[in-house]
Amino acid sequence: MLDIAEELHRWVEQGRDFAVATVVAVGGSAPRQPGAALAVDTDGTAIGSVSGGCVEGAVYELCRQALQDGDTVLERFGYSDEDAFAVGLTCGGVIDILVTPVRAADPARPVLGAALAAAARGEAAAVARIVSGPAELMGRALLVRPGGDSPRGGFGAHPELDRTVAAEAAAHLDAGRTGTLEIGEQGSRCGAPLTVLVESSVPPPRMIVFGAIDFASALVRIGKFLGYHVTVCDARPVFATRARFPEADEIVVEWPHQYLERTRVDARTVLCVLTHDAKFDVPLLRLALRLPVAYVGAMGSRRTHLERNERLRDVGVTELELARLRSPIGLDLGARTPEETALSIAAEIVANRRGGSGASLTGAHTPIHHDTAPAPAGRIGSVA
């Protein structure tokens, strides 16, 4: 649901009633991950997607029905080879979808509205909803924000249930993770079992591109396409300009290692060093390889790579730290142009994040999807 927060937030502000269908769990080769959503308003307007087209029509009708009767339902869709015209997933996967009405009088609307508003502003938030359990609890919601703020909403059952789910949702939020948890109706392993969906919305991950060169311009564009908040940093003001990088979120004129010392990074941050100049690279990479970031890549020829590694060893970088460095940066696509090179870098970043090999899928027998994380780099946190 939070993956379409901007549109749904506008619907809330406009006073529209709607129903939202959210992917709760997937099995096999399902096209969308938990958290993906489709919403339908009373006029029949639809936004979002839960399956890439396979079951959209059936889910659309479920949303229309939920708006009429006010019931929250959990529906499973899978592949059927018995009836070629049955509604199902042609890819052979299975998806569970929660359909929730969000009408003006529904008790969960204020909570869901607050979650959508936070996600639309790019702020961190996690919303928990009952997926399976007693009918009277279905559709209820609890909102958790970072920083120890009191949860908003609740399930109206045992008070320990709200406390336990709030703690679990906070842990999901810290990890930027969306998923389900099993818990007893009284907030422990005791009592009737409940399944709770926790959706996390976190700010976009950062991509910091060091070196304001032509390859950087192409990388900025593809970084934005992948949902990153992109910063370009270079010590040379004549190159680090808005005119050269109009799509960058930030442009910083500063020595790269000094900027990296003071800026915020986390476990989702990717660092792309395109300067291939020792006076910039060595102090920058010495610091970067010791930070808890997702990816550190550096541009340069194989000779440049070997010489740079020796310089890094000379300033105390260990072999274990050097093993984190992706250099020469990118996958072997035979890239020549800045755009092709940016694609090879982006491909390596995605493969690194998702556990892919970078090999051709043709003739392979490995899974197409290597994990169950949502798509990353947007609001719904990966599970990343």
C-alpha cells in the first residue's frame, strides 16, 4: 500500500472512499513482492498493480466489492493448468492479497491516512494490519514511527497484542523491511494465532557519485530511475554544476573524503567513485571501505586498479577491506559509451543487492528472483 502512497494520500485529502489490495505473501515466481498494491475508488479509478496484469481484473472486482460491503478479505491466487481461462498467475507463482476498504467511516482510515501522509512526505513509517484471524480484527491498523513515538491506532483486542506488534513493527522499520509475522491473539505465542502484515516505508536509499565527469551524468540518470536519492560530489567547482547534472538531488563542491566524513550513510547507501585520480581516490576509498554501506565501486583500468590497491595498502587498508571494493566498477557488458557504462554499474549494484550472478538467464536453471525483498529502492524498504 505504501508503494502508491502519494496517489492514495491525495485520495484521502480529497475525501475519496477507496479499497486497497496489498500483496501479503508470495510463492514461486510471483511478479510483485509483499507491499505491492492496487487501489480502486468509488468511481472505478484504479492505480497501482499487484501482479503485473495477471489477476488485476479479479482484484479490481474484489476492491469494488469491499467498497460495497465494507469487509476486509484475504484472497489467494495461483496457477491452474486445469482451466486455461481461470484467473491465475501465468508464471506459476502464488500470491496472497489482502483487500481492505478505506471509507470515511472506517475506523482504520485515520491510521492509514497518517501512514500514507508520512510515506508521501518521504518519512519513515510502518503500518501493521491483521491479515488472518478473528473477523472483528480484520482490517484494523497500527502505525509506528521512528524515534520512540507512541504508536497510533491499534487492534482493540488484548493490550499486549498492540505492544508486541508495535515492537515488531519498529524492528521491521529499522531494517526497512516489509513482511508478515505470526503472533498469538494476546500478544504472545498463546491464544488464537494471528497473521500480521507489516509494511515499512523508508526514505529512498542514497547513491553518492564522486567525480563530476560525463560518465557520472549518465549514472545520475539511471540512479534516479532506480529510485535513489543521488548526490554528485567533486572538488572542482567548474565541473560540479547544476547545468551539467540537472537531475541530481544534490551537488556538492568539496573534497570527496571530507564530504564522506560528514554526510549520512547507511546499509543501503551505494558509493560510486568515478574520479580515477589517486589524490581523490585514496583518501576517499580508505574511508569508504570502512563504512557500513551496501556497495563501493571505483572506476579505472585494470592497471589503475592494481596501482590504486597498492596505494591503499600503503595507507593501511587491509586485504579484507580491499575485498569489498568493486573495481573495475560494473559488470562485463562490453560497455563503451557513458550510458552503457552507467548500465553496467547499475546492473552490478542490483546484482550485489539481490544476490544475482550477473550471468545470462538463457539456459540457466537458477531462480530468476534471488530473494523476497520488495523493489528498493523506493519507499517500501527492502527488505533492504
